[in-house]
Amino acid sequence: MSEAHTEQSAQRLATVRDRINRGMDRRSFLRTLVSGGYALGMATWLGVDDFLAADDGEVPVVTALVREDPDDPWSIRERTRTVPAEWYAAVESAFELNQRLARIAFTGYLGSAVVPGDHESGTATVSVGVSGDGHSVSEMVGELAEGIDIKAETIIDVDEIQNGPEHREPRFADSILDGGVPSGVACETPSSMATLGPALYHPDGQRQFFVTAEHAFMDDHDTTDGTLHLPREERDAIELGTVARYHPAEDVAAVEPTGRVEPTSRIETPRQPRVRGQFTKFGLADLVAQDAELEKVGALSGHTTGKIQGVDAVTCFTDEFCRRGQIRWGGEMDLTDGDSGSVSYHRDPEGEDDDVLIAGFNNARTWWPGQSYVWGVGAYRLTEQHGYHF
């Protein structure tokens, strides 16, 4: 962005501050931000105090939903930090352009993702995947992309080049601690094996669920036995529960516990990290700006780490519909069949040593030349669309 644009952004921030110094309720505050030119994303700001506390060249954004009490999943609260206003404006514009591309869905469009630059650069890129017979991205986007870098990548037919996964032995739950089973171990549906995620919570009735990939169950849910089991080595499997709700667009199945075992907010590694909450969309963008890595523990491939390659991604590779709110991270070797249902996570920057925040829910990987990443739905998307949180 130009120096003039940066100065204009700072002036607008100062003008908005002048207009709200006398105090107002949250709704009026948001209306004032809109009138000041900040139409999108302002609902993720905590409020007037945070806004007034920031310097003129900065804006506050909510980066995570975090438990005040680690043992109380209902004590979830928003966490904010300030980021450069120029960077915020670039990333917000990229998010908006990315969603416009998904709505247009021009011929050959296979998906897109936002790639924020570092904070100092004040930039963001939208990466667009197109098939060889698709329209020119520059022709389709035109003036919509003004001020945003577009990176177009041609992808060959993904249906003809899939390779079979390497055979690996699954990770079984070694023990059940205090009546709970951690994330990252194998679970079984009537038709396949997947990975068990950490406890998923919903405020309606303060319900808790086991969670794994929806595609691990057969497509016809009306005729499918929706029971989920916990297989154990040389011991009988344990029934965990029955699916309460399928979410095909997010590829998530929420399973109501019906037995003696309950879901936990722990991940199966030697240090047993504790899930303390989850990142928001801007929290993930902030991680990209810091060149941070995500981790995951899958039932087949175990523990891996990798860089975030795109956020708020749209994926149209595998179904008749496009999946939104996706994260791209790591490489194709970081996920294999049986790992679906695992979560990606990052250390909580303000928590204790073993606290982590969930980034997203892993569903699939690339299998075509030229690209290499894992994709899955962001935790924030589950919250926005269905009210769940980790």
C-alpha cells in the first residue's frame, strides 16, 4: 500500500476515536466504525476500550477464544491484540476478494486462499487455483483485485492422479485416564477408521461431544449405524457414542457420548498438551504473519508440523459443492488415510507450557503435482456456522 493510503488510514482511525470518546454501547460503536470506513470484521473487535487504547497506526482484533479456567470449557472469552492498521486493511480486503471469487465461481475455479504478509509489509496475497481450461483470473477479477496481489496456479485434473496411501499401523489408545480418552488416537465407524478429535463443546445445553470426520461414515446417513467405537490393541473396543449431528460441508461428525468414556481436551503426545481454546480467522492470519507452524497428531501418521500456507481458503476439488473457511498447512505427507478427524494446533502464546489452541480440523491432503498441503475446516468456521468451540 502507498504512503498516502497509510496516512489516510491513520487519519480515519483518529476520526473514529474522536467520535466515540464520549462513550456508547456496542451496537452504536460498530455503526460508527462502519461509518468510518471499517465495514468488515469490526464485529470481531472487543469494544470501545480496546479500540481507544490502540495507537493511531494500530487496530485491535480478536485472535482467539480462550478459557479463563482451563478446566471449565464454558469460561471461554475473547482475547485481543493490536496489529498494524495497514496490515489489517490488506488482509481484510484479501478476505473480501477471496469470498467474491468463491461467489463468482468462474469456469475452471478450483479454490483460493488468503496468504497474509508479515506485519511490517502491510500486504496480503490471494492464491487462486484454476484448471487448464479455465478463464484467465485477471480477466475475471478485474478491478476487484485493486491493491491485492493475485497468485494464479494451474492445477491438472485431480481425479486421475491419486496415489494410494502408504500402509501404517494405527495408534490405539493405551489407557483411559479419569474416564476420558485423548485426541489423536484411532476411532472406528461401521465403515472405516479415522482419528478422534479433542472434546467439542456447544453452549446449547452445555453439551460435549466426541468428534471425528463425517466422511468416515457412509454417505447415506439415514441407513448408517452412526455408532463410534474406540479400538484397543488386544482388548475389546469401547463404544464411545452415537452421531448426534453430521455436518457434511465442514466434514465433521459430532458424537454424543453414551458410555462410560468421555471426550477430553488433551492430545495424545508424550507431554499430553491441554486444549485451552481456539484461534479466530484473524488469529490464524496473525500466525501466518509470524511465520508460525502448526502441529497435528494423527492415528496413522503420528505427530507432524508444518507452515500455514493459506487461511479462509475455499476448496472445490472433491465434491459438487465448495468447502469454505479452510486452512492449508504443511505438506501432503503430513496426512494419510485414517488421519482425518485430527486437529491442527499451535502453542497458546499466553498460556502455560502445555497449553495449545486449536487451528482447524484436518480432512484431506493434496494428491496432485505442483501443490502440497493438508486442508481442513478452521475451528472459527465451526463456531460461526454451528456454535461449537474446542
